[in-house]
Amino acid sequence: MRTAIVQCLALLVPLAPLAHAQEQDQDAAALALTGSAPPVAESARNWRLFVEGGAGRAVIRNASLREAPHSTQRLSLDLQVDAPLAPGLRGVLANRLDVDWQGLAQRNEINTLKEAYLSWQPRNDVIVDLGRVNQYSGVAIGYNPTDFFRDGAVRSVVSVDPASIKKNRQGSVMLRGQVLWEGASLAALYSPGVGAAPSSAPFSANWGATNPRDRAMLVFSKHLGADFNPQWLLYKEQGAAPQFGVNLTRLLNDATVAYVEWSGGRTSSLLSKTSGWKEEEKFRHRVSTGLTYTTSNKLSMTLEYEYSGVGLDRDAWTTLPQVSLPAYVRYREVAQSMQEMPTRRATLFYATWQDMLVTRLDAAVMVRRNGTDQSRLSWAELRYRWPRDELALQWQGGSGTVLTEYGAAPVRKAWQLLYLHFF
């Protein structure tokens, strides 16, 4: 059972890029907080390429609020390269091309340059990265208050599964250095603003979306026990007050993990940032906390509570569409781009079952509920894995009125059958 819990923690908590330089026991490695992209499966090759094709059906609501079924098709090509270039130097590249069709006439394509950087390791305990890096922080599953580099990172959504969104997003251009010593680690990074506007062009690198202004961050992690390795973050961006963050995970017993992710600092509300009206900054909190329970047969269930102090309270969320519908639409668009909660409270249930009933058959279920307007987003997947191929069936659905978070989404219900092949 303890091994299953450690495997669950390894999914919740990304491992440090320098973790391979130091031998640790399995529990400590799973609890090592760093702030990097979720690790990919290990491979003997320096590259990984897969193609994914999908077809399905979706009920879509148009601008006149009429719902109609549409056939959908998608083709994706995903390439990841991590290759040595010289002693102590390696190059990393991750790119994804998504092409989708609604019916047979309308085709959309979008290319996402996820990562492209050089990594230099002069010593076993020091590493320096330069280029576009997917800097991911946080231990929560659905909402990550300490993931300060998520703003503008999502270019193409192929699944509402939080793990897919974090993995397939754009990184930010940055210089990052990390140092490890016994029982602790420190990372420092600087990400410059490029002065360009975000681009929706299909093959744009979209530097303006991921590097809108100068930003810097410090991440310190300290080993304080066999199963306790907290992480502290200090984040600062140009023209804004510093933001602080903490990530904590703890094994409560052989079957249960508790986690808390918090960030806070002086800032204005999300509404003031989208509307442009001046508002006095005050200290606001963001929190995600939850429990993950794992059974002996590889069933893992997580219940998460989420709070955002920059989101709208119940009264403001209800009256904003009545005061100004364009402002309401703009607010929703910006919140989605920033991957920020539009309202104050939400809950998430997330479950995965590896080798469900038969070997290689995996299942996943997610239900997200807005605590302010009671709308819900549901998603489920069945996936069968072969050594080089995968077959998956996905379904999603939203419930709520047209002015709720998930009720306003254009896709009301959808299912798709996916086939994936690794080269």
C-alpha cells in the first residue's frame, strides 16, 4: 500500500531536474517539490514521437444559444527530444501540432512550442537552463495557486484533464539555475518581458503570451522528515507586489496523502485587471487543499477544495452580466487565459484506476463544481495501453445555466474515440 501511495505522490509532485544527481529513497524522491513540468515516461532513446487521431461527436451552443450536434475529428503530432550535445550539455525540445475539424469544411490548426532550451550541468549538484521552459509549480490537481507561470500558457486544449493541460502548454523564456545539497534545494529564475502582443497565428511561437513582462522567482525546498519536504516560493513580476507561496504534502497513513498549496500577496481583484478600473490593492489568498486515498488495487481518489481571493463573490458574479454583458464576457475570457478561478470557491473530485479489472486498462474520472453558481464539468476516460499503442474513449459534459461558469461553455456534451501510436 505504501508503494501505491508513493506512486500517487509522484504524480502529484513533480521531481526536481537534479534529482537524478543524488540517490534518495523512494518516499523522499516522491515528495521532492521543485516547480518543473510533470515528468515524462523514461525512454532509452533521446527522442519520443507519437501521433494521435480522434473522432467523435459534440453538442455545441452557438452565439444565438441554439444547440446543435457536430462531428469532430482531430489529428495531433507530438515530438519530445532530450539529447546530449556535449559533456554536461543537453538540448531539450517539445513541440505539438494539433489539427481539428468540425464537420468536413472547417479546419483549425495550432502549433504549440512547449519547450526549447539548453541545459548545462557543470557539477552533479548544479544545473543551468536557458530557453523556453515549462516552469510548473504546485501539488494540487485542479487549481494551482503557486503555478505563477500559467498565465497565457495554454494555446490548444485537447482534453479538460488537468494533467493534459499542464503537460501540453507553452513554457516561458527564462534563465533558470538550481543548486542541490544534502536535504535541500534552491532554484532561481529570471523571465524577461519581450514586449510583443500575444498571437493567435497557427505557427507563431507566441512569445508575447508567455513573456508579457519581466518576472523572477525563488524556490526553496527543505527536507524536514521521512515524508515531509515543504517548499517555499517568492515570486515578483514587473509593476506588481511580491507574491509568496507554500507547497506541503504529508503521508497521513499508508493509504492517505494530505496536501496544501497556498499563495498570497498584495494584489487587486481579477475584475479590476480585466475592466481597467482602479482598485486599492490588498492582501489576497489563494488555496488548494485536499486528500488522496489509494487502495491496494491501484484505485486513487482525490477530493480537493479550492479558493481564490481574486475571484468574484456570489453577489458580484450574479450581477455582473446584468450590469455589463460585454464586461462579463471579457472577464470570463481573461480568467480562462490566466487559468484563474472566476469565482471564489470550487471543489474537485478526481479518480484514477490503473489496471482496472484487467491488466493495461486504465480509467479516470473528474468532476469540477463551481461553489458559487453550482455549475459542474464532468469528464471520464477509459484507456487501454499496448507497448506502442493506446486506445481511449473520452466523454465530457457541462451543466448549469447560460450565465454560469460551466453552463456558458460552448461545448455542452462531447465524446471522442482516440488512437495513439508511438514511433
